[in-house]
Amino acid sequence: MNDSVFFATFDPLYINAPDACSLCVAQPPIFNYEYCIEEENGQRQYIKGFCCARCAQDLLKKLATTEAKEWEAEEAALEADDLDVTDLQKRRLATFGSSVR
Ligand SMILES: [Zn+2]
């Protein structure tokens, strides 16, 4: 499914942001984020909060890892049906490498 992550800056004068990042609770937040998980049935689950720069990178990495797993699962399903997955596999490895887990 097509998950997404959205980041926006915020003005501390007008937005009542927390003092600490919602994820690591260690650093002050820089971004307002919205992580969207799209379920198999098309329903979307939104996780929202304020995060620091490092956690923003972690969220992006999480998005990439999730996508890599989906590509891998799709590839395995096609392979199980005896379809040629050479091009798909080449693209997946070029995109994500083999170490994204
Ligand atoms: Zn953080």
C-alpha cells in the first residue's frame, strides 16, 4: 500500500507545540509530522505529532523499509506463480539495496 510521511515547520508563537519530540522525548521538535499508513482495504491510519530532525530521518527510513518489504513480498508472490521477476528484483535492489531491513 502507499504509505506517506509529511513534514511541516511550525511557528512556536502560534502553535502550542510540546517541548520535546513526540518520538524520542529527548530533543526539542523542529517539525510537525503526519505519518500515514494505508491498510490493505484502502483505509488510512494517521499518526501525528511533533518531531526532531533525527526522528524525521528515522520516519523516512521507516517509510523506505516498509516499501522495500512490500516490493520484496510482491516479488515473492510473482515468483511463486512462476513469473520472471528478474527486472523487478534488479530494480528493487538498485532502489533499496539488499541491506534495508
Ligand atoms: Zn526525536
